[in-house]
Amino acid sequence: MLSLRTCPRAAPCPVAAMTLSRPSRRLILLCRYALPGLAKTRLIPQLGPDGAASVHRRLVLRTLRTLRSFSEQHDVPIEVHTVGAPETAWRHWLGGGLTFRPQASGDLGDRMRAALEGALADGASQAVLVGSDCPFFTGDDLTAAFAALERDPVVLGPATDGGYWLIGLNRPSPTLFSGVPWGTDRVFATTRALAARAGHEVATVRTWPDVDQSEDLPAWLAHDATLTSAAGDIAVVIPALNEAPVLARTLRTVRSEGAQEVWVVDGGSHDDTPRIAEAHGARVLHSEPGRARQMNAGAARTEARHLLFLHADTELPPGWSTVVRRTLATPGTAAGAFRFRLREAVPGRWWIEHGTHLRSTWGRTPYGDQAIFLPRATFEELGGYADLPIMEDYDLVRRLRARGRVLTAREAIQTSARRWQKRGTLRTTLINTLMLAGFNAGVAPASLARFYRGPAAS
């Protein structure tokens, strides 16, 4: 006889309070890369291929935030089982600290079974799998699921459409995935019947809705807005690599506004960069090197409404948070940046600053050393920074201009003049001009990076 045991949030099972720190437990995220036309296909008639892919990107990132928060609290590793792109693309988009594995072939049941049984065969005593379609679940639901697996072989998270958003096992059970009418409102009931036929006790956690149809979007957007409001207004993301001489000065200007989320994403520094960041109240995240990759990794961890990407040698002006809010509140604005100013005197300083200002305001093309800021939702919908070794800021701004205006604030940042001091004003200006021309002409970014940084650049 089948036994369904429920662990509701209001009255958690006693075992839910157990310490969830066993390294043999495993979290699995099963998801597809956000390629237009292949992601969230049920939303394409209403949103188009690009719009549906944008929703999918945000859902994946929301799901992963919940998983990462739980993982960090309870030391439970995360596996991301992927399809649609090579592992390098996933790492660039989602950052490190994850194990990426390709999904198995076959239908949805085959892929879920292979992921769960693979984790169990790899030494996990309990494996819990979720997809990216349910952004509403919380860490409490994961706690309840793992607690249920202390007692029962199967745990399910029912979905309101008749499917399930979570499944967990503490032993292989291949019969649960055979003969299930995937994509229908009979998935949960059929799985429950298969469990009964196999003699399995089944526990359930809270029922949540999936986001599959256009009518599902308003509830999710309202939920996401609530989480964002609770998290704060602006998150500052600073990519860094051996920036100990300048980082403290930069962080003091950031902290002058009381920013709630400050992430320093370290790309493998050999100096005191991480220690200085922590001493100034920043959260340190370790990443593979590469400014675009580092900024994506930091953005993937943030909860705030807006993102501000700041170079480690650039100081924000007094009142910078007010400038960000004011600029992004301007109707039709997709993103903003600050006016450019060099901190130290160099020959031709006025011409450098004036030329940059004209390019930024008239050309609507600020660069990364002007501290680009934008809504987090917009950044996620665009897929973040592209996997480029250089010119990643120019590429992002070019895509942002298709969404709305990119404004340059009157207030100025102050950035280090070390590039101009090292190479000279004329040479630096010429190199920057050639980089822009080469990128627009389609020169390979790797070749541009070698030209800009020297033969050692990759």
C-alpha cells in the first residue's frame, strides 16, 4: 500500500531539524542552455524566441541562487546537468563552484533517472533533483526533502499543473521513470502509482507552480520583485586580479553609500587582494580569470534590483547610489554609466577626458571603466557578458542600446591613469582606437586581446 507523507513548512517533520552537512548528499539541477527557439518553447507564441529565452535565463539564475544558498549553508554539492552548450559556455555564464555534467540521451525520464542514479552510484546517499521551471521553492523545501529521505526512499515536490518540480531518491528506482506521460497533468499521479507498484513509501514537500505558460508569468514576476526588494537596491561587482595597491581606495568609495551587496570576484590573485576585500566588508568570490567571466560570476550571486560593475582601480563619486537610481528611473533607459575622469595628471589629460565624454554621451557608448550600471533583470535577460577575452563592455553596451538609451551621468568617476602613464597618451589612444575599429570590423577577439596585452594574452 502506498503511503504519502507530507512535510509542510508550517509543521516540519522532526527530522528536518537534523544537520544537513553530509558530503554524500547531492543537489542536481537539470536544465537547458538558453538558446532562442529551443528554450521555453511554450512561451514563444507570446514572447517570441528571444523573449522566451530571456525568461529561461532568469529562471535558471533564480533557481541556482536558491540551490547555492542551501549548498553553502549545508555543504551539499551541486551538479548541473546540461544540454545545449559546451561546459565552457555554462561556466562562463554561471560561474564556478559547480560540477557540470552532460545530460543523458532519451526522454525526460531517462535523463532524470540517469542524473539521480549517477549521483547515487558516485557515493551520494541521497540525491535531490530540480528543474529550472519552478522559481518559488525555498531552502526550507530542500531541507524537508533531504529530511524525508532519511526515512523514505522517494520524495516528490508536486506541481500545481499535475507534474512535479522536485524528486529525490536514496536508492535507485528505475521503474519510477518508465511509462510516465511527460508534459501532461498525469505525471505526479502516474509516478505515485509506479512507486506504489514498486512498494516504495513516498513523502511529499510543498506544492508549487511551474512557469511554463504566459499566464504563469505575472505571479513569478511579482514573486521575483518581492525577493529583490528584500535583498536591496544596488549590488556592486568588482572583478579583480592582483589589485592590492588600489582596491582599498575603491572600496572606501563604494562603502560610503552603505551598499548592501559588494562582491569582489578574484581571478586568482597572488597578492593581498582577497584579504583587503574582506577587510573592507566585501564578499569575496573566487573565479577563473577573465573580466567577463568574473563579472558574470558575481552577478549570478546577487539578489539586488540593480547591478553596478566597477573596475578595481576606479573610485565612485559621492552620492553615486542616488545617481544610479535617478538615471535608471529615466523613462526609456536601459543602462547608465558615469562621466570619465582620470585621477592622476598625464599629458593630454583634457583631450582624453573630453574625447571619452563625447563618445559616451553622443555615441551612447560608455566603457567599463565608467562603471556601467543597469537593472539586474535586464542583465540576466541579455545573458550577461559575452565570452570574450576583451571588449566585453563594448559588446554589452551595444546590445543594451537595442533595449533603450544608455545614459552618461554628469557625475564623474575617477579612474587610475596607470595605462596612460605606462604606455603614453598617444600610444594608448591609438591602441584604443584600433581596438574599436578591429572589433567592429570582425577581427577575432583573441587576436585583439593579444594585440592589446601582448603575446602572453589568450
